[in-house]
Amino acid sequence: MKCSVKGIAVAGLLAVTHQASAAEGCGAGEGTVNILSNDFPALHAVASMAEGCATDTLTVTKNQTKDHRDLQNAALKANPAKYSTAVVSTSSIVPLLNEGLIQPLDDLVEKYGQSLQPTQLIKIDNKVMAVAFMANSQHLFYRKDILEKAGVEPPKTFDDMIAAGKKIQEMGLMKYPIALNTKTGWNLGEEFINIFSATGEGFFKPGSAIPNLDNANGVKALNTLKALTALSNPDFLTFDSNSTQALWEDGKIALALMWGSRATAILDDEGASPEVVANTVLTNTPAFSDGGTPGATLWWDGWTVSSNLSAQDAEATFKVMTHAISKEMMQENQEKAVWLIEGYQPDASAMGVVATVQEQATPYPMLPYMGLLHTALGAELPDFLLGNESAEQALKDVEAAYMTSAREQGFL
């Protein structure tokens, strides 16, 4: 599977091409559009714009849930598909591709996609399979007032971040100063993937689906993750994005690795005190050395069109979703995402993602078998983080679990 996604975040942020404005209204005609997506402010904006297209002959509905990954495959296997579009990311598109549940969009792009930029078109084996509309990445959030009280500089490396957390803790400024999205499962797997990316090591042996984690760089990444979680609340294996955002807004943490898509909600005037908001700084993710590769992966979010649809619903879905990511939507919701839409100008809430892109973080590996490795990481690493086994044994367990799954699915 050949994919043209490397550099999309950079291209989308830096390239601006002049396109015709979206036409008045949606012009989608008759049909049914059902949207499945994750649940955060930028996607609320997109779905709301889509809902504005509804007429007596065009139905537009949405299901925005953090469980979207668990729902998408079964829902799109139905005939007709339960959802006409799944809003996907760099990793969640892969299972849909593997099972042929989304359709190529080249003909629809040619007919109705004049407002889309070339950098938005996600091509797999030279076919447009998704339309990207925002970039995302995890990056560092820090409280400048707490760091100043502790007498430490904003961290550039993971060692800096760990040392700053220890100093804050030792001075009694905060009991658990650091938080990451380390909930057992997908979130925990992603944290390891981010940190391992900073080593420069590949996740698989060259040209193969054989894992490449059980080595010195794997141990280094795992020990770094453990040192960070040692400065987190003991409930760290329950932390997802909602948890870390709440901790930040409650003023309970000073250093966090969180998704850039959470920045708007943290910097608004709801949820957090003025003191927390005024002292929140967004910057690039730490690296293993000053100026090194950030411990983050670059992501895009975009929409697809389900395979099991009538031609009428497929066309209506394409038109509605193209309207939903129009320049007008972006201008009304400028602060909610790092938009890959013509005319976007980054604001304060985007600075962490922009900085992480500029420091050349690597894209999340969009490989058919990466999801299996991600799943194995999320399931096998808690024992190590809880002190029940060595880093070496944890990595052996991850590779063994992955190998079993990869053989079952024919990748090995």
C-alpha cells in the first residue's frame, strides 16, 4: 500500500493556493448523509456546517463519540452502510482500507472538488481515499508561573521535563506535576509510539512487517515513559484526553503532553481559571537531545465516503462534506484547529502543533499492520509501568502479541 501522506501537515500549513470560494449553500440535491466522528470542538464545527445543508429532501445526521474507532468497521460493513462518511485520522483509516469499506473519490473530486487543495487529498496506491482538513499532534503544554517558581527553564528534552517535574514535586508546588494520555489501550500505545519516534529507529525491520522494538532504543523509550508516569497521579492508566484536559483546567498539573486539538478548549474562558489560562504556554514536544526529533507523531484528520452506498448518497455525502470543510467554516472556527484549508492563519492555540511540525516530527506510520502493533503496545505495557516486569520483557511480550496477530491476518 503506497500512500502520499508524508509531509501533508507541513504542506497544508505552509502552502496556500488560490481556489474558488465554496458555492452558496451545498447544492447536494437529494439523499442521506450520516456522519461518524470523534468528539472534540473542531469536529463539532465541521458537523454543524454539514447539518446546515439539510433540506426536506436531504437528511444530515451525526454521531460524534470517542468510541468511533470501535463502531466504524461494523457500521460500514452494513449494506447500505450505517454511516455514509467516517471522519478518520492517519491510523483509523487503515482498517477501513484493509476491508474495502471506503471508496475512491477521484471521480467526485474531479466533478465537485474544485475548492479542495491538492495537499488535502490523501492518496493510497494513487487513488484519493480521503480528504484531510486538519493537522494534529501531541505537544508540550506548560505552566510558566509554576516553572518560574521552581526556577527551571521550559524543557527542551525529556530529561529536562523529568527534572522539572521532580523539582516542582520536591518544592511542594504540586504533588503530581506531569500528565500524559496513558489510559490502557490506544492512548498508552500512542504515548510509546511518540517517544520511540524521537529515537529515529524504525518500528519495523526494513522492508518487512517484522517488529523492531526489542532493542536499546525500545528500552530507552520505555524507561522514559516510566519516568514521566512516575511523576503522574497513580491513576495514570485511566488518563485519556478528557482526563488530562480536566487536570490542566483544574490547575493540578504543570507539564503535559496533550493533543493540539485540546488547546482551544484549554485557552478559552470556560473551565479553567484566568490564572491557568494566562500562564499556559504551548510549544513543541521534547526530544532526546536539544534540537533532536520531537517525541511526537504528525496526524491528519479527514473524511471518507463509504463503499456500501447508492450513487446518490455518495454524491450527496461528498458535496455536503466538501461544504462542511469550506473556507467559510474555517473562518468562523479559526481557533479550533490547525486547518489544512486555504487561507488558514495559525493563532495562539495552534502554536504547539506548528512548532512540532517545524521541528520535523515524523508522521504516524500509515501501514496496514501498524494498528496491530499499536494494539499490542497498549495491552502489554501496563505491567512494566506498574513495576511488575522489566522493560526487556515488556517489549518481548509486545512483539510476541503483535506477531500472533500479524500471522492471523496474513501480514507475516
